[in-house]
Amino acid sequence: MATYKIAVLPGDGIGQEVTPQAQRILQVVGRAAGIGFEFEPALVGGAAIDATGRPLPPASLSLCQAAHAILFGSVGGPKWDNLPQEQRPERGLLAIRKELDLFANLRPATCFPMLVDASPLKRSVVEGTDLMVIRELTGGLYFGEPRGREDFADGGARKRRKRLASVDKANVLVVSQLWREVVTRVGKDYPQVALEHVLVDNCAMALVHKPTHFDTIVTENTFGDILSDEAAILAGSMGMLPSASLGGTGGKKGLYEPVHGTAPDIAGQGVANPIAAILSAAMLLRYSLDRGPDADRVDAAVLRVLEQGHRTRDIHSAGTKLVGTVEMGDLIVSEVEKSY
Ligand code: NAD
């Protein structure tokens, strides 16, 4: 039986509430599908500062380096806001990305059919949205030179509908012209992928005007930061958005975390939506472990629980059943179990 070491870093605030629910999902999948998981907890962020004086203690970094994948919560909060930049909780996350060379950030933004009305955009605009923003994470606009090219043995993240929009500002920025040349060259090696080049300002408009046009968007760090936050609106709530940061040899090492922060306004109340963390665990199965069919079961279980009308407070509306963090976790765990 394949056994994987998973570093579990819940961090602060609601990170400590939603990450255990994501871990439970992996445990259930492990039992049902015969995957061995060794979960090892570690401190990061404000919790690590309080315990050790550092946002990423050496023991946490060593664990992340030794693990197959990292299940991450979120870091930060008002308690640590007055520390100097270099000592703040967020530095813990940045240090992991840097030390592990996690160079690609994947953020899916899906508008689930039953949550269409939770989006501030019109139903006719968001319905059917299912896109992924792939953002280059460790370099960016100001670095200019590509560091090299690496082809993943299995085609890396080519797990979608094979329509790729490369976003740049090639009409104005010289570094963007270079980006466009590189993407065009790489694109020629993948004739099965339909590649288009989109200027970042047009992309920003199209995302709120016609999001269903997009399948996969690839862009550099700064543009990706802004566009992926814009895409977040399409899903209706921060509590629904997972992410993966991939890197290392072959791009298999990954850090999986919900897009949201520590939500100090609701932390400790048991009301946070664990779905973003749970969908991040599904991404871990898909991208670090190559267990696509198991990831599909988790995604489907989330959909079924939503179809049954269960909602945490952030996505609750009249006529649906209000549940807390653990109860939402229970419901999804039970649906995953039933699917095997
Ligand atoms: P946030 O994402 O924590 O919260 C924004 C709003 O969304 C809040 O009203 C919150 O209650 C709600 N929300 C977020 N996640 C939710 C969930 N799962 N269920 C229900 N509601 C949810 O963003 P913020 O308030 O700007 O930041 C709070 C702290 O988190 C700050 O210290 C910030 O630096 C940190 N942060 C950390 C990360 C990270 O660790 N990757 C990312 C973003 C923000």
C-alpha cells in the first residue's frame, strides 16, 4: 500500500477549524481507497510565533521538506499585526513557498449551480463558470527572464478542458512580450491545447462579463494575484475557494490551502465554511498523489451535500439548512464514504 506523509499546518483563526475537516476527508479516502496517510502536525504563523518566536520554526520547515504534500490552513490576525514585516505570520507561508520552490499557484473558481444566487453577479453571467487561474508564484513581472523550462512526465496540470488563455500586457510591457514569446513557443508543442493571448485589462473585464468563456488562465505573479481575487467573486463565497501551490522536481510537491484568510470576525465560533479546505484536500489527491478518481469523489460529495440544501452561514439563504463547520464536515465525510 502506498503511504504518504502529509504535513498538517492549520495556522491561525479558522485555519484551526477547517483544516481538521480536510484531514478527515483524506482519512476517509485513505481507508476506502487503500492509501496510507501519515499525518504530522506542525506550527506556522501566529501560533508558531507565540510558541517559538518565529513564524516558521525549523522543525516545521523540515517536516514540509520531508512530506509528500502540505495541508495548510491560514495565517495571521490582529494579535500579530503590529510586528515588523519580517516577523509577521504571513512570512511563514512565504518562507515555505520559497524554500520548497513552489512556483505555480492553481486556483479553480467554480460557480456551483445551487450557489448561483450567492454571487453578486447576475445568474445569466455566472451560471456555468468553471475556470482555473494558474499563476506564476515565485518570480513575476519584475524578474523578466524565464528561469528554464520543465516538462512534467504526465503533462503536469493538463487535467482540464484544454482551452488556455495566456494573460499578459504585451502591447506595453517588454517583459510581457517575452512572456508571450515563451508561451507561444511552448504552446506549439501542445497542438491539442487551444491557446489564446489576452491582454490583462481585457481579461479583467471579461471575467465579470463573460466568465464562462474561460477554461484555464495562465499568467504571471502580479496579474494572477489580482485576477484570481476577481475570479473569487464568481464562486459566491471565500469559503468555497481551494488552491494548490505546486513545485519541486516534477511539480508534484504541493501546498494545499483555502484561498481565504483566518477570518478573525468568525474564528472560534464553529461557523466557518470548511468546503474550501476540503476541496483543497481533493486537489492534493489530484495533483500530488495522482488520485484523480478519488478527488472526483470528494468534489461530487461536496456537490451532493449542497444539493441536499445544507449550508454554512456564509452561503446560507432562505429555505436552506444552516449547519456549522463540523456538521458540514460530517455530511461530506459521510457522502464520500457512501461513494466507495
Ligand atoms: P479573510 O479571508 O480571513 O476574511 C474575509 C471575509 O470572508 C470575512 O468576513 C470572513 O468572515 C469571511 N470568510 C473567509 N473565509 C470564510 C469561511 N471559510 N467561511 C465563512 N466565512 C469566511 O480575509 P481578511 O479578513 O482580509 O484577513 C484576515 C486575516 O487573514 C489577516 O490577518 C490576513 O493577513 C490573513 N490572510 C491570510 C491568508 C493566508 O494564510 N493564505 C490569506 C488571506 C488573508
